[in-house]
Amino acid sequence: MNSQSDVSLRHPSWEALWQYLEAKRQPVEDEIRRYPAPIAGCDAHFNYLLEQRTALSRELVRLDAASKAAVSGAERCKAIESFIRSSACIDAEYAARFRAASKSSG
């Protein structure tokens, strides 16, 4: 997976989405790291954390691919909106704030 700096070179909107997803992923990573040794397959919360980490990591990879594919301004706006709508990791509140900030910045 590429780093945030790779995404941020493309456009500030991609960077903002990257930072949001990474901010959600990092606490999950930290909790998994500190989690007591689970009994394999029997610890529902640990399994949930693993699912969350996988989903967020998958979204970061998808975000990177989308940011590479959308080069022009019109493509970028359409790709960003499509990414936000299709992401199970981006909640409605953040999506609304992101859209409002994007409109006010340009």
C-alpha cells in the first residue's frame, strides 16, 4: 500500500480522506496490539477488530487506486464522490462535513 504522501501529492481531497480513514484504522491497530491473547475463533470482539482493520486497510488501498485513476478535476470530483458513497468506512456525518468543506474551498 502506498503512503499518505503519495496520495497527498495528487490532491488535498484525497489526502483528507486518507487521513480520515487512517485516523479510524490506527486505534483499531493499537487495540489489536494491546489485546490479550484471544482463544482463536471464540473472541467476538477481537474478531470484530480484525474485520475492522481489514475493511479500513482495504479502503485505503481502494482510495489509493481511485486517486491514481482520477487525474482531471472533473474525474477527481466524480471519483471522490463515488468513493465516499461506496465506502462502508465513511460515516454520513463525515461525508456531509467533507462535502461542505469541499464546496467552501473551491
